[in-house]
Amino acid sequence: MRLLIKNIGALEGGESAEWLLCDGGLISAMGSGEPPAAERELDARGALVTPGLIDCHTHMAFGGWRQREIPMKIGGAGYLDILAAGGGILDTVRHTRALSESELLERTRGFAREMLAQGVTTVEGKSGYGLDTETELRQLAVMHRLGEETPLETAVTFRGAHAVPPEYAGRADDYVDFLCGELLPAVREQGYAEFCDVFCETGVFDVPQSRRVLERARELGFRLKIHADEIDAIGGAQLAGELGAISAEHLIATDERGMEALAAGGVTAVLLPSTSLYLGKSFARARDMAERGVRVAVATDFNPGSCPSLNIQLCIMLACQRYRLFPREVLAAVTENAAAAIGREGRIGRLAPGMQADIVIWNAPDIDTLCYRFGSNLAKTVIKKGEIVHEAD
């Protein structure tokens, strides 16, 4: 069925147009003046129309929540104190391991519905709350099924190198051996994950350990991602540039050398402003990265510990106010640049004939309003592959 969107007031993320025609899941035509006929028409009534948003960094398949840590944090407890009290990432690992695939899928479906209502039409989801073969494969299967069974398109990332599990406490190198020798081959055999990610950070995996995981992943055919410089600039950004990773993520502490490496390696910087907000941390130097030729994407980092929010529209405001990105730069960061971070540039993230018909009609007249009206969901109509998947009441 052909779908016509007419009376567009402002179109961002593509050439200016007053109408847009979808056919066969793709944008078939755009233009001004008299629109063509179609079986179904949507009147934008002079509103803003953009590409569907892309949340290119989440950890949305997990069990449990960590709200009980809030009083501990307010009372001055640090990460190690919370960990000693049974909290932190290993608490999430315990809850995730306890869920069946069907239970985990049903929980994740709820998050998907919320994301679609926010205007997100594609999401990246990482494993990393299993840290064993069975649960890691279950998380990856859930993200794959989510993309098959809901309108939300998924990009699946294996992130077994998220932390050292309790059964390997004090033996990080042995866990890396397990990842490279057993878990990565099992993930490749399963066939759901496109990417491999590693947490290269002080107290987690150092640069040599991260290199081992990523080089083994590359041998097996995965595209590479890396969590880098969230706390300290220990060389993760440089490793991303050297290995030609598709993205490096967090990058709060990235220095000049790291930015130069990202630019030289063509690595997309995936920045996570809601995490900085929630943790009370510094914000990444997005303006400096953009001015040095680094492609900047913005995502939620939705997870139960450091960012229990999937509100991409909050990230849009923060990227403007705290990263000092201009509104059109922010839109690119959650559309075409985010598409590049998950290997989908040229198919999604822009509005042009031949592109996938992932579109949002907003309760807003222009892109500036999306960066201004935070706290209200401004997504009015969300379209995935030419089909309406959400309409606001």
C-alpha cells in the first residue's frame, strides 16, 4: 500500500519537500506542489518531518533494576561499596541469568514499545549481563527476535567483555581466554550478533586485553566497537582508531590524541549525555570532536545501572545544551551518524528516494523545538518501512 505524507511544514534529514510518498517499504518520491495519489494519506498539517530516530547504544535486554542503590549513592557509597553490598553490575548479572528467554523477551518488548513511541525506529542492543555462554546467547537471541517480531529494527552487539564475572574474580586474563576460545566462536555460530564490543577502561579490561578480544572478533568476522575513555583515557580511543572500529562509545575523558585517532580511523564517536547527567559526570567534548572531523552520534545508553532512561528526546536536548551541538547537528547525531555507527548508512537515517521509509511526524514546527521542549514526548506519528507503527493519542 502506498502511503502519502502531505502538507509537510519543515523536512529535516533530506532535501526540502512538501510531500513524501512511501511504497514497498521505501521512500519512492518526494517533491513540492500537487502530490500524487495514494491509497492512504497522512496530513502533516505543517509540522516537522524527520527520519526515524536511531538509538545506537543500549543494553536493553536485562533482568532486574537497581533503584535500591540510590540511597546508598546519596549516602556517599562508591562503586566498590555498592559492589560489596551485592549491588552493581553483578546484581544485574544475577537477575539476567535467572530469566528465561521468553521472560527476557517479554520484558524487552515493553521497552521497544516505549522507544517506538519516542520516535525510535532502529535500536542497537548489547549483551553483557550474562558473562557466561548460556545467558549471553540468550540475550543475543532476544535482541534478534525483537527485530523479527516487533516493528523495531535491531542491530545486535556481543559484549561479553563487559566485566569479569564472579567465577573469574581476580583472573581477568583467564576470562579473556574464555571469551576468545569459547564464547566468541559460540556467538559466531549462533549468527545473531553483527558487532563485538569491549569495555576498555581502568579496572575492567586494559588495552592489551581489549586488543586480544577485538582482534579475535575480527578474525571471526565481527565488526568492532569499543567502550573507551568513560573514566580515564587509557588508550581505548587510539585502539579504536588503529583497528578501524566502526564506533567508539562514551569518550568522556578522550584527549587530543584520542580525537586524532578517531578522526584518522574513520571511527564514529557515540556519545551518551544522559549517562553523564545521571551519574553527575563530565560531558564528552562533542564540539571539539566535530571540529576535528570526528563523526558524532548520540544515544541513550539505556541500562539498569548508569542510565535507567530510554528517552532519546532528553538526549536530543542535552546534546544541544551540554555538547553545544546545533539542532541540525543533533538531528544528524540521532539519525545518519547513528546509522553509520551500526553499519546502516545509505539505508536508514535520511529522507531521500530509495531510502527505507522510517519517518517521524512531530508535534513541532521545526527542529529547534525538539531541542527546546524537553520533558514532553513530541513524536506524533511513527512510521517504519512505510507502515504506521505508533500514533499519539
